[in-house]
Amino acid sequence: MSDTVRILGIDPGSRLTGFGVLDVAGSSADYVASGTVRTIDGSFPERLRSIYESVGDIVARYRPDVVAIESVFMHKNAGSALKLGQARSAALCATFSLDVEVHEYAPREIKQAIVGTGAATKDQVQHMVVALLKLDSPPAEDAADALAAALCHGHQRRIRRALDRRAAMAGGQ
């Protein structure tokens, strides 16, 4: 039985939605793919449809076992936060066809896991994603954020499994 899990990271946005796919086994993460869904033009409902269809295509192509998505954070205004929430929902709904686990991470949590500080800049996240995945060139910012979400879940998964093993050993003694 393989311990490898395929993680789809999603950085939702109403105009740019980043995605990143990693194969993770233990502490090893292998880059599979990444990119950005661009929904610059059209009405807001048309952009949501584009996010839904594009993420659906990504899910069908890469068949992830797990989805790691950035949670909504408060923007400068409520309208922006609502649009982000709707874009996030469109992306999430597109993953339901595979009945995969979904894990949500706050932006600060992702930055903390990847850079070591929750106040990291996009450039710092991008730099660490390149270093951790040994990439030849940096992905677009939104794709790097999605890869960071996937890496964050990989780290969390490894920690949870170690804690579960420790608890099982302690319970058996």
C-alpha cells in the first residue's frame, strides 16, 4: 500500500484562482502541476462558472485524494470578502465529484507553515515554495499560494499521523 497522497491546493479569488498539485509521501513533496484560473472578464456569475468549470477540469485531470484550500479572511470591505467567499465556494463545489477530504487553512497558518511567520509576504511564500519543491522557476503568485496550501496540509498530515502513532503506542502500554 502506498503512503503517497495527492493534494490539490487552492488559493481562491474572484479574478485569479491559484491551484497546485503535489504528491506527498512522509516528508517528501513532489511537484505535479500548478497554474492560475483567470476570470478577469465577464459578469460575476460568469466568472464563478468559469472557476467552477476550470477547477472541475483540474480535479478530473489530476484526481486528488485531498483538497487544501485557503479560508476566507476579512478584506478591507465586506463586498470583497463576500465575493471571495463565493469564488471559494465555486472552487470547492467543483471538487465534490471525487468525494475527497477538504481541509481549510487560514492564510496566516499557511504562511507560518511554509515561511515560519504568519506575516510573510507573497514574495517570501513564493521563494520558499521554489526552495521546498526544488523548482527551476517561480510559479505565479496565486499558484505559489496554492502550492503553499498543499505543502501546509502535507506538514499537518505528517504531524497528525505521528501524534496518532504516539497515542496508539501509549494506549497499548
